Amino acid sequence: MTRIVLSTGNIVSGGPSIIRKPGTYRSNLEFTNSLRSNFLAAQQDYAAALENGNGAHEDGAPLNGSRPSTDVWTAKEDSTLYVPRINWAAAGLQEDRARYEITLKLFFLPTAPLEKRLDYIHEALRLVEKELGISDIDLLIVSFPGIAFEGDCEWEADKKNATMGNDDEEAATWSLLEQLYNQGEVSRLGVAEFGTEKLQRLLGKVKVRPAVDQINIRNCCNVPPPLTKLAKEKGIELLTHGDCTDILPKGTLRELLGQGLQGAGVLADNDGSGNGLKGDLIPEWVVKYTAFVKDRGVIENKGYFAGAELVES
């Protein structure tokens, strides 16, 4: 079994130019395009650094056409493969931590087992904190699988939302997040896509109330009045977003890491032929992070990490 950690790096500085087409709101294009851009940049940068002038590399890793060998631009630490390798020495914020608002959004993916969510939480926070050189988070929003806020109007969306997800599983995961809050590692907790009834039921099961409920209202125009009323009564801030719920489907991840023209060449083909790692790839989580400079009103650092498991065949 191999753990795989993918990263985009800081997409604010030198990140890819994202072309948004009509109808691509709630898209994961920013995420996937940023991953592809970072993979390509790492392949070019590390390959150039290792070339000895003879078309080969100092470590003996050959070039596979225009794509360098995987071990040139990725890094294996114990059972974890970092795609691409990360230069932690260049990590950190430019100014004092107190000048930033650090927000994370953690997506639990539908393909990942529930019992490992505590591991995912710790892994995601560890990576972001190491990347930004910090030890605490201002706001952590969690997105659960199988929950959306969609309908012909806000009333229909709110009604449909009430039947989605699994209340007990969500409350159990929330208790794990409450530990981070109680330890002071996270200052505020939030949820995504919780309509009126789901939010009300969650409030009845948890000790620490969510400070934020983040919903997408693009398809239903307005926030439902009952949700606005409940949020106001409970002191919960309502925010909007344009993220996918299932931000990293299994097929997308395999395409990103596969042998195709837009793939990174890390995985072998589906039939097991060719170079690359072989096995069943399971996307587990994605975390989106932003570092907002409060007094200047700008985002200095924004990026993504993702975790997956490769069960070798």
C-alpha cells in the first residue's frame, strides 16, 4: 500500500491561468489545472537540475521521451509518495502570522472509508501548517460527501438537502473537529451545504456550534428564508462558494497521474501495462487553503493538497 500526496503549490504566484467557460461554475478546473501545472513545472525544473549534459541524469534516471523518470521529480518518504516533491525550505508566509486569516476547506471524498477520517484531518492540517509555517488555523470548513444544495428554487433545494448525507456520520466526524477546537489548533469550525433541517439536526448533536455554513446558491438564486432565520438566531455566518462537492473523482485522479498526454506518468495504464505504479487508486480527501492578509485585503497564498491510497495489485 502506498500513500500518495498531491500538491499544487501556491497558485496565487506563478499559478496557471484558468479559463472559465460558461457552465463551469462549481467546477474543479482550478484544482485539476493547478495540479497539472505543478506536475509539469516540477518535471521541467528537477529534470533540468539533474541533467549532466549528456541527455541523462546524474542519478541514472533516464528520460522517457519528453517526460523525466518519476523518481526525478517526486519524493518517497516511507510509504508516502509526494507528487511532486515539495521544497519545504521555501515554505512559509511573508509576514507575521497575526496579519493573516488562514482558512481551510476539507473535502471528504465519497470513495474514502469513514473510519479513517481522523487520519485525513491530521494529515491535511499537518501539510498545510508545514506549507505555511504555522501552527493554528482560523477557520476550518468541512465538506461531507453526498450533500448538495441544488434545485429549481431555494425552497426545493432546502427540502432536497434535508434528505442528503448521513446525520450520525457527520456528527461523529464533527466530534473529531471539536477536539482541534478545544486544543486551540482551530479557532472556528464550519460546514458546507447544510440547509435548514440538516443544520438544525446537527446543532442538536454537537457541543461546538459551527461558526460558518457555506452554501452554493447558484442554481437556486437565494438563501432560503428559514436558513437565514436559523443562522441569525444561532449566530452562524452564511457564506457562498463555487466548489464541487466531489472535487476529485476516481477517474479524474487516474487521468491526472496516468500515462496519457495530460497525465503525469506516475501510474501504469488501467490494464497494468506500461511503466508506472500498478493498483487500485482510491481518492480520500482534498484540502483547499487560503492565507488572506487582513490589513491589505489580498490573498497571498492559496493552494490545494490531496490524499489518496494506492492498493497495489
